[in-house]
Amino acid sequence: MSDSELSDVPEDIDDHDIHEDDSNDGAFSSSSLSLPPSSSATLQLPVTHSTLFTKNLYSRTILRGRPNKMQYACMQEGCSYMPEARPLSQNTTSNLWRHIELKHPTVFNASSKSSRKQKDKDDVRPQNRASLATFFKPNPRGKPLVSSTKFRELLLAFIVMNNLPMRLVDKFSFRQLVHHLNPSALSISSTSLKRDLHRQFCHHRGQLELQLRNHIKAGGRLSLTTDAWTAMNGTDHAAVTVHWISQDWVQHSRLLDVINLLEPIHSGEYLAQELLSVTDDFKITSGVFTITRDNASNNTAMLSQYEIGAADTPTTTNQPWSFSVKDGDVRCMAHIINLAVQAALTTMKAVLSKELESY
């Protein structure tokens, strides 16, 4: 992934510049750099307070040259992300944060919380937190009264909760409406809303993954349900939901994923591969206890294949066994009752009598 693809920084995290301490004789500034005459002299890294480096999310290496450049490398396990080295004068970290958010959401959530705390502690700029009523208050001077952040959040919630198309905000009539309510309001494009939606998705998905992994580490187990259907446009999908009871005896249910089934034949091996990719992506395969499904024969084959795949997951003291069909196969009772009722109704259908006037 190149730097050009990582252009946006999360809303709640500003560009954390690499601060340099002028009082430290060993540090050097990005605007001027004098090299010692000896070629064996070692350049010292600039002093920084960014969470990316204080929490060891990235490593920094100075590459000698004209000019000298800084090379960053992601230190997360199994990640080989290393953007192109940049001059020391370019010390923003927007793309580095974007990579952590997209590729390591769990680490991003933990790091962004500490970063926000530090930002709130150090930031002395006044925050304009006006209400929605203030936002729609006419502003004859043409200067924005509030930040557009709250407006974007409410607009995105309105679009998603009412299942409206994103392109609605690009319509001229919609922009006329917003301009009438507040002439100083900035126009929000559908591209910006999609970016906001993806950012929120990554944030909440990372929180859910962290919650499930903590539940498994504490010895808890998870139950899955899955079902497939064909949409009105002819595409096939399968939903996977997870259910668990927390330590305070509260039942939770969450949607993990909606899989687009691209293969025309939904074999048990293919369905097991897709289900295993979901649980492996959330790192919860070792904690799966039961899987509820309907009575289709391919689902029986799916669970057998899933058991084989889950057996490759290392066991722990808190999770000493993996999923097994014998203990974890749960057939959907509602589906069974529906089949029984449908079979009973077929024997109770009224038959037309030969005498038209008899009922």
C-alpha cells in the first residue's frame, strides 16, 4: 500500500508532527542539518512525543544522503508496511495513522484513546461545541458558527438509519435545503460521507474484536448463527452473527459479517471456508462453541469442514478444546417448526367439489 492511498487521518486524531527539542544538543532540526566531518558519526533521531513512536507502533531509521531521509516501518506482528523514505522536513504522520486504522484496528483503538487524552491535555485551542440549533441559526456575516463535524455525524446517521442512498447529498435540491437553513454550512459530498462511514465501521469493528477476544481470554465461549439467502438482484449472501453471555450475565448479540457468496455452487467446503475466514479475521475461532444453522445438507458438510479447520487453531488453558460437530451442531428450531407446519398444511388444503354450490 502506497502513501498515495493513505491520505486521510482519523477525525479524532490530528496530524501529530514529530516535535523536536531545540534545547537538546543531540537533536537536530528538519530545516537545517550539519553533518560532522567524520563519516562514522551517528545521527541522532529527533525527539518526538507522538504515540506512534512512544508506543513502538513504528520504528524510525535515518538514511544518510543528500538530503538525509527518515525511514518508517510498521512494527506490528506479521506486517511488512514500510512507506517510501521521506526527507526530514516532512514530519507529518497522517499516512502512518491511516495504515494503523485500516490494517490494525485493535491497536488503533487502544492507541487513539491515549493520543486523544494527550491531545486534550496539551491542546489549548478553544473548542467550539455549539448545539444543532446554533448550527442552523442564520449567520449574516457568512462565517461558520460551528464545526461541520457534528453536522456530518448527524447527516451520516440520517442516511444510514433511513437506508437512503449516499448520492442524496449531491443533489442540488438537498444542498438548497441545507443552504436555506444555514448559508454558511459547508457542502458535504457523498465521497466524504462514504469515507466517514468506513472510518466509523473500522472503529466499531475494532471495538467488537477487542470485546470478543477479551471474552475468550477470560474463558468465555461464543455461539454463532449463519444463514444464506438470495437477494432481489440475484446475488447470494450469508450472514454470520455471534452471541455470548458476559461475566455480569448479560446476553449480547452482534452481526459479524455479511458474506457475498461468489461461487454459484454453495458446497459445504466453500461455506466452511467463508465461515472460517470470518472467525479467523476476528481471531475468535478458538472460542467458537456452537453453530446454529438450518437443515440443508450442505450445512451439515459445512460444519464437518469447519471442525477440521478449527482444529488447526492452537488451544490455550482457558480454551482447551476447539469446535466439534458432536457438541456444537445446533439445528434451528424455528426452521424445523416451519417445515412441520408447511407439511401439515399440504394435507389440509381444500379440494374443489364437483357441485359448485357446495362448500
